[in-house]
Amino acid sequence: MQPSTAERREALLLVVAQIILLAVIATLPRRTHWPVPQLLGRAGYLGIAAGGGLAAAGAVSLDRGLTASPLPNDRAELRTGGLYRWVRHPIYSGLLIGAVARAATSGNRWALLTFVALAGLLTGKARFEERHLGARFPGYAEYAARTPRFVPRCRRGSYTSGMQLPGPLR
């Protein structure tokens, strides 16, 4: 089923808003709204690099199905292996890791508020995308039921007791 004009417009607005929020986080100047110890600053660089690497690896995995739009293109295939075995949206996860690292190390409250807006936007964009993936791929609902959206499930003591933390982190 082809997306409607309204759905295409909504998808475009989601992409534009995402780009704007990422640009704002990346370009806001450092401030003194909170202290940024040197160790936190270094950890922030690692977080930005890790987030970028995760997003890039997720993008490479999609191959010709990669698109900024939350509407799957004609070459899209359902990916459930690799990074997609752990989370449904590793690209968004990477963007969130990098953005929170940048915001936390900026000392700028506006960067932190922009990160919160980005997290909300990416959650909405993921839900929009998931509706379309579910309509396109018959096995998507089962995959989504067992795979968290952004954060892998944490298992505590799996080598000793087999217990899991209550509920998935989504």
C-alpha cells in the first residue's frame, strides 16, 4: 500500500525536525549552567563517537533500504539480525547516545532541553515508521514484540540465576 500525501508530508516534517534538533544540539555553545569536569568532557567525546559509530553501523546494515524518511523505500527489507537483533532502531539509538553526550558535556541547559525534544521526536518518528513496517512486512509485529525500540534489555545475573530485570527498557 502506498503512503498517502498526508503521510508523506508528515514523514518529511519528521525528518526536517530531526535535522534541525540535531543541528541545534551540535552547534549550541558551551555554557556554565552546570560544571563539566574534565573526565565528563572526555567521556562525552567517547559517547559522541560511540553514538556515531552505532548509527553508522545501523545505516550500513540497511544497505539500499536506507532512507532518512520513516517510510520504507521499495528496496527495504526487514532486518532482524546484527544490531537489529538487539534494538529495532539502532540508528536512532546512536543519534540519542551522541546527542545526550553532547548535551551533557555542553553545560548548556538549552542543549539538554533540545535533547529531550529530540528524544520525543525520535520516539514519535519510530512509532510512525513501525506502523508502516508492520503494514509492509508480515513478521514485523512478532519482531517488535520481542525486540526493544531503542535500549537493549538488561539481564542481571543471567550467568547465575537466570533472572531478568522487570520489564523491557524501551
